[in-house]
Amino acid sequence: MKAVLKRFAKDESGATAIEYGLIAAGIAVVIIVVVGEVGGNLTTTFTEVKDGLASQ
């Protein structure tokens, strides 16, 4: 039983999976922020184009 507990305490595969999950979550947050910014900029650009075409 002691050997099983020692082996379990030394096993770091679960910690590695958690670390990869945190990295993936961080990357997802960055992607969401960037896409939101680009979307806002595109909305502004298309609104300016629409207004420019409507005034002619």
C-alpha cells in the first residue's frame, strides 16, 4: 500500500494536464479579445464606407 501511495504522489501527469488546460484557456481568452477588437474595427470601417456611399 505504501508503494502505491508513493507512486501516486510522484505521478505528475495530472498536474501536466491541468497546466495544458490553463495554457489553452489563456490562449482562448487572447483569441476572444483579439477577435472582438477586430470585429469592432471592421464595424467602424464598414459604417464609414456606408456613410460615404450614402452621402454621394
